Amino acid sequence: MNLASWLQTIQALHPVEIDLGLDRVRRVADSLGLSRPAPIVITVAGTNGKGSCVALLQQVLLAAGYRTGAYTSPHIHCYNERLQLDGMMVSDAQLCTSFAAVEAARQAVSLTYFEFGTLSALYLMEQAKPDVAILEVGLGGRLDAVNIIDADVCVISQIGVDHTDWLGPDRESIGREKAGIFRSAVPVVCGEPEPPVSLLEHALQLHAPIHLLGRDYGFDSGSDNHWSWWGQERDGASAALARLPATILATDHAATVIQVLKLLPLDISLAALELGISTARLAGRFELLNSDKNRQMVLLDVAHNPSAAERLALGLLRYRQEHPGTDKIAAVLAIMADKDVEGFCQALASEVNIWYIAQVDQPRAMQAQKLAELLDSMGLTRFPTVFADPADAYRTALETSHPRDLILVTGSFFTVAAVRGYLTGLGTGS
């Protein structure tokens, strides 16, 4: 089968999309003979910022001469994005080979789409023999398929309220699930200063030393787009780095990544660190592109929950300050109905001037008309028409906006994929 056929097959294999648990994945992993994908494993969990941390880790490690494997989800344009070996997406042929291996090994065991893909990624990583494997948790942590692998450092990027149907209704319950990636005496790096108590308690129970942003490591903004980092070495000694280069991705994520690398037995020069931080990119994370008309700026961001929207709002405020000629911000929005949609919109309300409402072709998508009615009830200004597709909403936003306006595209990976595919010709993902 070709890759498209394989993806259709594994999509239909399991009766439900999400079925958290490790027993089935472990059984197939044992049948495949999987052990560890690399001598050093970094597992990254969190509500927001996981992908940025993975991208930064990978780029720094490559700059330092290490071979890497990086597994992330979801993808934006093509499934191959989910696994990179030495910074390059795996090929269709590699994926088909690994899917066939998983299929042969699973026998009667039913796997979800994500579980099947995770086993495929681990299989390909183990064959490629990277020096460092970076594994991004898909959902939660404790019962996520990635958690069959023991990490050498565990990363919690940031914790917000999302996926409450599976992880619980508040930060304490969600933190408890994410702390499930912790291992006895294995260090944890947490990218926020006040994580849920449940997370801290679980680290204490496991005697896992935890490094908190703002307490054990951090960063200070400087002049000329430079910043400085402070934190700890593996032996607990204090460490500091001055005049680090600006990063396209968030500085707090870069600071977290530096602390992670400082805790590992790796030789990373300052030059490699600077190169990796300054060159790391990630599609759909505060990504600025030129439009196809009047070189108008378009900002793509996959934020889809209130905490991510709050971070995005701060970025928009900073954009206005750095580009004082900006007239207004026009947002193209399509979002899933199971999200805190009102909280998401409220977090962006102070920065967005007009909303162009659309929906994506997904079962969980919020209907455009219902989304428009919600914005009306919140008193938020929107374009009179709603759109069946984000690309249509984007084209109208482009035609009805001033060249000095910023067009924001946000709400989900699907929303960003639709517009980014239109802008770049890469398609909308599958």
C-alpha cells in the first residue's frame, strides 16, 4: 500500500479516536522488539509550547553535531512531518515499511491512529540509531503511547486547561496526568514558575529533582534583541549565559531548552547553542508570512485554548509596538466545538479588531454560524458573512483589509493548515 492507503487503514482500525492506556501499545512494542530509540531520550509534555521545545532542542543538538530523532504531533500539511531524523522528514517509503512492521507485529491487538503512528516512529528511530530521541506527548502523559519509553529528562512546557474530557476539569487534575511521564530520580524541567501542586507532589514522591522557570532557571531580556540565561549545571552548580541571540520561538521555551541540555551528558558549545536558538523554526507558531497581495503580513498561529490565546495576545501587542504603522488586526477564526471557545475569544478580544468566522471540515468543528452568534453575544465585531472554509475567509479578509492591517489566522491546526496551504501551495494536511 502507498502512504495514503496506510493512513486510511490505520484511521479506521480502532473504534474510537482516543483510547488512553499503555497495555496495548506495550504488547505490540514487545512484539516488535522495541527497546530504547536512542541512548538519550527527552520526553516533552505540556498543554502549549511542546512543539516549540522540540524544535529548539532538535536544532541545537544538530548544530552541536548530534544525530537526532524528533517525534511530534499533529502535523500541518503531511503526515511525514511527525517524524524527523537528523532534521529531515521521513519519506513515504520509510513510513510504509514501518507501518507494515507494526501491522505484522500487532496481530489481533487494536491500535488507535496515534498509537500506531507512535510505534512506527519508535521503530524507525531505533533503526536510524540517533544519539538523542525527542518525544512529544500527544495527549496528557500518564496514559499516552509515548510514555512506554523512559526518559533521561522530562519536560513540562506549560500547563493550561484543555482536553478536559480525558484529562480532568482543572489544572490540578491535568497536572497529575502530565506528571505521569516522570520517573524515579529522573530530572524534570518545568517551563512555568507555579505549576499545579499535583505535579510538584508527584515529583517529590519519585525523588525526581524538578527545575522551575523563575526559581531554578530563567532569562532576562536585554537590549538589541539579545537576552541572557541563568540556571544550573548537572552537578547543581550555577550557570549563566549572556547576550544570546533572538529567537523566532518564545524566549521562555528557549530558556527551558537550555536548562534541559545543561542536565544531560552532552557537549554543546556556546556557538552551537546560539546557532540552534537563532535558526529554529516551527510552522504555525507565531509564523509571519507575506500575503499574495500588496505584501500584506499574515500571522499564522495554531493556538486553540485560552492559555495559548493569552500568549498570542501578548505577541500581538508586541507586534503592534514593533510595527507602529499597523492599523488593525483582522482574525480568521475556525475552532473546535469542544474547546473553551468563549475563553479563547475573550483572551484575544483586546488585540483583534474584526473577526472573519469560518469552519473546517472536521466532525469536532464548531459551526460557523454558532461561532458567529457567540461573538455577537460577546459584543465582538465580526465580518457580516460567515465562511465554510478558512481559505475563503482569508481571501475575503485580504480583499477588505488595508495593506497596513495584520491578518491573523488561528483557532486550530486545521485552520492554519487551510490558509498556510493556500499561501504556500502545500495543501491542507490529512
